[in-house]
Amino acid sequence: RATMPRPADVPESLADARAAALQCRRCTLCEAATQTVWGTGDPDAAMMIVGEQPGDREDLVGQPFVGPAGDVLREALREAAVDADRIWMTNAVKHFKFTPRGTQRLHQSPDRGEIQHCRWWLGLELAFVRPRVTLALGASAAFALTDDHTALAPRRGHVETGLHGGPVVLSWHPSYILRLSSPTARDTAQRALVADIRAAVAKAN
Ligand code: URA
């Protein structure tokens, strides 16, 4: 029997939000992905780190930043003397977007519409965790948090005000660092990421 659409129930806690996100069908990405990858870490964290979307490994494991990009991020956190368990780590988009190629699943960047649909969940994470600072990794996270889709390079290392009203430090995405072919460029970008993590820590204190 047909029913009239009702306003979406607004989750009352981080746990409720996660439970609702696991059932999300706001866009079509849920159809091919294995599962929703919700944030992990300390729900009382002073710092939130936002990536783009789960990668192949994250999609299978169900946790953010557990693949090669996560190794780069975790190494940068160690260099900045930040305990990864004391932050909240999540993504702008909670489902893996990919194109099948033989036995592989090739990463595809989420589009602006998908990022906007998924902002509902990011907004709930921000509202319940209430971090003092957010670190945006890459252009998708920057757009999700600030609604500004202009190029990241001139904005990297700067602090902007997020849609939620809090400070957002912008940095490179670890996958971008991994893709740089020159070791010197990779080293420079990695050092910039460490410096941006330190800047975010300073903002949080
Ligand atoms: N890249 C991201 O942006 N997030 C992850 O969780 C993994 C890779």
C-alpha cells in the first residue's frame, strides 16, 4: 500500500546516525558498494579528519583509512605525534565509487551531487562529535566542508570556515601523495601534510 513520504527521522546520537547511515539509499552509490563506511575513532575528539570516500580495502573492511592511503595518513600522524585513536576519521562520501575493470575496481571520484547527498551524514558526525578543528584531505573533503569547489593547491595549508561554522584546515589527500611519481615531490607533499596536521593540532588547543 502506498504511503505519503514523511520527513526523515533525525538521529538523536552518533550511534543512531551510524545505524541510519548503514541503510542509506540517498544516492545510487550504495548499489555497487559492499557497505557504508562510517567514521571511526574517538567520539569526543578535538580533531576530525575527513577524506574523500572509502577505497577498495575500506569498502571490504568497513573502516576508513585502512588501505594504502591510510598508511600514508597514519605515518603523517605519527610524524606529527598525533595519536590516531584520539581523532575522529571519516570521509565526505560513505560509499566506495568505482568502475569494474577485469578483477579490479578502479576508484572514481564522487561528483558534487553525491557529495551533497552525503553531507547529511557528515553534518551529523560534526554535530555529535563537535570537533574543535577539522582537517580536510583533498578537494572532495574541502568541497563537502566548505561548499567551495575551487582548486585545492592555492588553499592548501590555509584555515577556512566550514559550513558548520568551525575551522577547517585544508591539506593534500594521501592518495594524491601516493600518485606523485617524483620522490622529491612526494616527500614535499608528505611534509606539507605533516605541517597541516600540526597546524590543525594548534587550532584544536
Ligand atoms: N581514501 C579516503 O579518502 N578515505 C579512505 O577511507 C581511504 C582512502
